[in-house]
Amino acid sequence: MMHRFGFALTAAALMAFGVTGCATKNYVRTQTQPLIDHTGQLEQKTADNNRAAHDVDDRATAGIAHAQGAADTAETDAQSASQAANTADTAANDVAHRADSLDSVVKGLDNYKQVAAVSVTFGFDKAALTTDDKSQLDSFAASLGSAKSYILEVTGGTDSVGSAQYNYDLSQRRADAVVQYLAAKYGVAPHRFYLIGIGKDQFVASNDTAAGRKQNRRVQVQLLSNMSSDTQSPAPTTTGQSSAPAGQVTSSPVPE
């Protein structure tokens, strides 16, 4: 009897302990679960905030890079514009200097007067002589045989289309083409040529019309002779020496 009672008491105690233990676990679980859930929410929120911060940083970095790129481009464009302006100023000053130099050369030669002149025109953006140009130069060259102590002033020009520097170079190439033709075909001594490319700075007709622009795309050749000189007429000679650089007033040799 006592044995059974002890067993029952032990069983009751175990049951009571089990019930108490389960109750304790349930209580702990009930109390800690909100904390666990809240901690998870905080971690998720922290992760979201970090991602948002990274996104802001990325956008800010991209924005700064874009702004810097735009600033660099603007600075480069400004520098290019400044360089172009400086180049144009230099070219304008250079052609003015060359024109003054040519004028001083001619004035420095006593009693030089114009004996004959010819003007040949060129196609748009062209520097090659046409058959008609060569025919006109051939007629002009007939005056060279009787000229005494002469020089040939060769002036190249362009219309107003294009930049100043490009037109200086183009006008010089046109003047060179005329000089080379006369030197090669008629043996004109190189030192008799004084040439200059004036670009679009000096025009002989309005650039507002096609006909006017055509007249401005020209090379004018003037035969200037020292009429008071006792020097005999020069005998035509040929030469294989090279011409002076384009864009300079010169009396140096030109190629045949």
C-alpha cells in the first residue's frame, strides 16, 4: 500500500514538474518571441537603410562624375575656341605683315610701274589651273620678252566661304600654281616673283552673289618694270630650285 502511494506521489510530482516546465517554456517563448521578431525587423530595417545609403552614394558619385565630365567638356570647348581665336588673330596679323612687306619691297625699288596684268579665276576650293587659265597666262607671258628689270607681283585671293586660316592657305596654293606654271614654261627667274596669299581679306567683288565670289577666287599677276633702268632685258632661264614656303612674301627660287 505504501509502495503504491509512493509511486503515485512520485508520478504526480513528475507530472506537476512537467506541467510547470511546459508552462515555463511557453512563458519564456511568449516573452522572448516579440523580442526576436523585433530584432529581426531592426536587422531588416538596418539592411534596407544600408542599401538605400549605398544607392544614394552611387547616385551622388554618378552625378558628380557626370557634372565633372560636363565641366571638363566645357573647359575643353572653351580652350579650343580660345585657340581658334588666337590662330585666326595670328593668321590675320601674319597676312597683314606679309602685305606690308610686299608693299615695302615694291616701294623700295625705284621707278617700278605696272606694264601688264592678268587675273585668272579658280573653281570653288580649287587651286589647279584650267586650260583657260593657262591660255590667259600664255598671253600675259608675251609681255615678258620686252620687259626690262621687271618683277612679277602675284597675289592670290579667295571668296568668303570658309575659315580665315584655310583661305590664307588656299590663296597661297593658287598663287604658287601660277608661279610654278610661269617658271616652268617660260623660264622666269625665281627672284622675279613676289607672291602673297591674302585669303578673303581683300575682295574685288561682292561675296553676296555667285558671280562675285567667282571673281574673288582669283590670282592677279602684275608685271612691274623699272622703266628708268639701263639694265638689258633678262634672258629666260630655267631652274630646278625649290619655292619659298607658302604664305611668305618671297623672291626665293620656285620649282619648275
